[in-house]
Amino acid sequence: MTVAFIAFCLSFISLFLIYVILVLALNLQWGQAGILNFGLVGFVALGAYTTAICMLDPSTLAHVDVGFGLPFPVAFVIAIIVTGIIAWLVSAIVRLGLEELAIISLAFAEFLHVTISNEEWLTGGTVGIYISSLLDEKLDLLGYNVAFTVILLVAALLVYYFTTKLNFSQFGRIANAIRQDEIKAKSLGIDTVSHRMKIFVIGSMIMAAAGSLYIYFGLRAVPELYPVGLTFAIWIALILGGTGNNLGAVLGMGIYMLLDMLARLYLNIPGHPEIAAGLKFVIIGLLLVILIIRRPEGILGPKRSRYG
Amino acid sequence: MDNKARVILRCENLEKSFGATRAIDGCSLEVQEATITSIIGPNGSGKTTLFNLISGFTSPDSGKIYYKDRDITELCKKSKSYTLAELGIAQSFQLARGFGEMTILESLMVAPSLASDNSLTSVFKLLLPGTKEVSRWEREKKAKEMLQELGLEKKSAEKLQDQDVGTQKLVELGQIFLLGPSIFLLDEPLAGVSRDKVPLLLNYIKGLRERGKTIVMIEHKMEPVLNISDIIYVLVNGKILVRGSPKEIREDQRVKEAYLGVSGVRTE
């Protein structure tokens, strides 16, 4: 096996771990609390771009006018906090309804995509922002990939631990209660709107953390890394694996990524490469339809609480 | 009963219309602390609407609601029912509502009667390894005690949605008992509950009164209502027809005509 092949495998695993963090955050929002977040990719991009702008060295500015030259850990924390505040604002606009939040979050992601594609002074437009990392300078290709896989593995395990603990706590129990019957939850003295907002903010902060780690791993922020399709890929993985079950979410993400890679490698129609790309979605869509009919709760059933 | 008992809940000239229907047409009532007040009346007379006005699920068109001499009408208008529950007014529903996917034990643990820390900082504290939820054991203990009182301990691990209506009703009452408000608004607490559990529930409700809690209930089963109530209001077509003690109600000719049927008291 060549070094390049091992590096490829490791970068595939790294991407998988990033997506695992995202699917766990979505499972907290949708699986536990019933919040429809169709703007997932927007919060990932927000975390990524905030990190990139914070890290960009002001002495080497070329096509971008803003940069702060902060070290990654500081940029990471700032990205999470900034995203938390913006997620709070987004959800505060629609204090009342779930459906409104679904639309607003989708609109927010689109708004952000247009902004990062056009505001060249801040985001570099379609060229994007390139940053450098200490790890990149000190390690060779293989060492770099190994280091990142380990960092992301630790991060993914932490998020898994945290979201599971949160879901099983009284905080998660109340979220689960609100998802099932909001009026009943209100009658028990629960401020359902504010509780839901808290979960929306926490989930979005986790998404920003994933975006921030991803940018430090890939070292570039460009708009095409954050297509709307990413949001729905994570949604599909969650529904596939089992809504309301962290283990199912991870499993679904793994299956989705394997299918995706196999399709890329082997799905080939000689002479018509453009059909193969579309065929992938047809196959995944078909699988999803069969699954929804045969097993609507996903591969693993829900596990929202320690009480079964 | 002490005549000087404090009035804990007072409604003045409440009105509520749904389209052309006047569901509540100038209702005034007073509820004294640590009493059982029952509201009876034919179907469609506006009893549940009256409850929803008091608990904040529906807002009145006009009129005032006072809780411990504090005007809470505005709170009710904003439909901030969780605030009212925090203040100490809580409602159980005519058709039991609940968290069906939870086990019976867990659905009793939802009631946030114990100080539950839901602030964002406490949530992030969960991130620290080894942090245990201190109140979970206490919560579970209280829920188990309640299940024992309701005679449901054998079903504690079963899902709420798999239960019959009576059991769901008991669980709902258990939730509201655990919440422990000052005023319990019970909408037909006995409907659907199996016959052998009725005395148990009535005893529990009487026990609440002894502990200084106030109970307002809507109920169709006449015998229990006449037995345990201190004051009964008869609601007909959105208006209070009569207010009186069970004895007075039993003998009132208008009540017999409007509700009980001219032939006499219906027993169930």
C-alpha cells in the first residue's frame, strides 16, 4: 500500500468523523427535540469562515481585507461563540413556531451562501480563504493525516458522549416531552419555546465546531464546500440510521458515506459520465423510499432515554 | 368550613366567543383556598372553556381573573400557560394528554416540581466527565412513590401509549399531583378511570385539600361530586345558573330541570 493510499483512507475517515459530529448535532435538534433545522450547512459554514477569518495572518493579506492572525484554539472558540449568538438570533426571530424555524434556517443558509460567495473583502468570494497550520508545516502528508484523524476521533467521541448525556438528562427528557406534546409540556410549567431555543443554539454550536475543525483540516474555505445538499445528506443519514438514536445516527452516516464512495468508484456508464453522478441520487433515494416503507423508524429504533 | 377562608381565585364577568357561539357569557366565580369547588353542567355548557381561560390556554374576550388578588388576566391573554403553572395553577385535561413514547415512570419524571436546572451553563457542565445528575435519583424516587399511591407500580416500565384510557388518566393526574401547584384544575378526573380506582382518587383529592391545596374540578359523576365538594357551581349555556353547597344543589329545582333531569338525581 502506498503512502498516498493510506493518506486517502485517513482523509476519508476524517471526513466521516466530521459528518458524525454533524449528524449527532442534528439528532439532538431533530431526534430529541423535534426541531427542523434545514440550515445545517449554514452553521457549518459560519463556523468555518469565522475560524478562517480569525486565523488569517493580517501581514499576508492578498485579496481579503480582514484577518486577525489568531491561533487555531482561540479561533475555534470564537467561531463556536459567534455561531451560538447568530443561532440564537435566528431562532429568536421565530420564537413561536417550529415550521417557521424550518423555513428561516433554510433561508439563513442560502443567505450565508450568497454572502460568502460575493463579499470578497471578507470571505474572498469564490476564491475563498487559504490558511496555514502549524501541523501542516511540521508534518509530512501521512503524519498530517494521522494527527487529524486522531484529533477528529477525540472530537467525535466527545460530542457523542456529550449529546448522549444531554439526551438522557432531565434537560433532554424535557426536550423529548416537548417534541411529543407541547401543550401538555406547557401545562406542566415548562417554557417550551425557550427550551427549544436552547437546544437549537447548542446543536448549532456543535455544527460550528465541526465546520471549524474541517477548515483547519482542509486549510481552505470556499463556498462550494458548503452546498445545500450537505444539509440533506446529513438528514438522509439520520433518517436511514434511526432518528432519536445516536448510535443509529453514526451507523446511518457510515452507510451513507460508503454508498456514496462506492457510487463514485464503481458507478460508471461508459460514454456518459454525467448520468452516473445523477444515478447515485436515484439509488440512494430508492433505498430511502424502501426503508421508509419497510422500517420507518430507521435501521435502529429510537433510544431517547435510559428508560427505554 | 372556615367562612373567613381566603379567596384564592376570582373570575369577574368572563366572556369568550368562538365565532357566533358565546361559550362563556359573563361568568363570575370565587374559589376559596383549601376547598374543593366543582363545576357541573350539561355538555357544551362551557366548563372546559372556562378552565382553559383560567389556565391560560385560551384568552378571554373580556373580564378579569385574579389569583391571590393579583390580576393575571394579561398573563392568560398571552397564553403563557407555563407561567401560570409556575405561579401555581395547573390543569389536567379531559382527554388525557401525555408523552406516549415514554415509560410511565419517566413520564412522571418530566414534571419539573423539583428544582431542575435548565440553564445553558448547567447543560455545558454535563460536558465535564463524571458530572452526575444529582436530582435524577430523587426524581425517580418521587415518581415511584406516586406510582405506588396510584397502584401502578407494576406498570412502571411500560410505555404510556400502550395503556388503556383509565391508566393514562391516572398517570396524568400523577403528573399534576407531583407538580404540586396551589390550585388544581381537574377536568373530569374520574372519566374513564376504572371503578375500583375511583375511591383511591377521591381520597387523594381530599388529602390535597387537607394539605391546604385548592381543587377546582369539572365532573359528570354526580355522587362523588356531591360527596366531596364544598361548593358547586352549575354552568348552563356559558352562565352560572346556581352556586351552592352540595345540599342546596341537590334540592334546587332549577338545577334538576337544567341538568339532572326533572325526575331527580342521576346516579352513576
